[in-house]
Amino acid sequence: MSDPSSTTVKKVGNSIGLIRVLIILATSTIIILVLWALKASQQDPYIQTTLSLKGSADKGSRIFRINCAGCHGITAQGLVGPNLREVSKRLNDKQIINQVVKGRTPPMPIFELEPQAMADLIAHLHSIN
């Protein structure tokens, strides 16, 4: 028969080992989350530049007709792509920029617009609310 005190010592030892593993896992998770948050908080220079510019809704309307109307409709009512009326109420400007330049949701293609052209497009999208 085994000594009950040795069984208790083994259980305590196993508990301490489990606690150490959990602490290491929690610490690793926190470090990963902090690093991810730091990376996410860094502002993309393209977005910073675009947001610093004043856009022209008239110029943005032309850009929209050339690049966007084929999928979103001439009045942004949506065709293959979604309705973009009031899009600036659903998405902030940074989200709109990322959608356009990164094509976040298929079948949205990626567009490479100069910052001023993007600022103009955003001004147009605000004007169709």
C-alpha cells in the first residue's frame, strides 16, 4: 500500500506544474496580443496622407463612374457589388480606404489610387449619403 502523504505530494506537484504551464500560456497570449495591438495601431502612411487631404466630390464622382459604377451602379445602388449609398455611415474612412486598396471582400478588386484620388472618392461617397 502506498503512503497517502506521497500521493498528496504528487498531486500538489502536478498542480504546481499545471499552474506554471497556465501562467506561461497566459503570459505568451498577452505578449502576442500586445504586439498585435501595436502593429494594428501603427497608421499606414497611405491612409494618413489620404485622410489629411481635402477631397473633391465632383472629381470623386468621375473616379466612381470610371472605377466603381460597373459593379456598384451609376448611382451606387448596387449591382454585382453592394449598395454604397450611406456607406460612410456603415464604415469609417479608414475602413473604406482599406476596402478599396486591399479588396477586403471578394469579388472586390484591388484599386491603386493616388492619395488625392482616394480623398476625392471618399468625398463623393460622403456626398451620396
